[in-house]
Amino acid sequence: MQIDRTLNKLTELREYVDETEDFLNIQLDSSRNQLIKFEIILTAGSICVSVYSVVVGILGMNIPFPWNIKKHMFKWVVSGTATVCAILFVIIMSFARYKKLFGF
């Protein structure tokens, strides 16, 4: 009788340990998913910033362009590129949301 009671207690303890392990694995998976979502946001942002940097870096050099006759053309190109990059970021985030990578 004592052996059966001890066996039952050990079985209950083993089930408790298994449930705790499952709970911890669920928490770790949730944290991992949040990190992946954050990585997607950072990657999308870095893509947009790198496109912006390339365009502004190339056009910001002292290379004479034929369309650069107007005084403020560089500012218009820079602001246009920034707008296009912001729209690109929104498109990437919308696509990620469409594919249900985000819960919001």
C-alpha cells in the first residue's frame, strides 16, 4: 500500500515536471516569435535605409548631372527618395501582416 502511494506521488510529480517543462517551452517559443517579428521590422527598416543611403550617396557626390541645373533639385530627389523608402517600408510591413507574420 505504501509502495503504491509512493508510486502515485512519483507519477504525479513526474506529470507536474512534464507540464512545467511544456509551459516553459511555450514561453520560450513565444519569446522566440517576438524576436523574429522584431527582426523582420529591423530588416525591413534597414533595407529602406540602405536604399535611401545608396541613392543619396550617389547623387550627393560632386558629379554634374544634366538635370541638376536647377538649384534645389538635389533636395527634391532626396525628399522623393525618402518618401519612396517610407512607402516601401509600409508595403513590406503590410505584406508581412497579410502573410500573418504579426498578430496585430
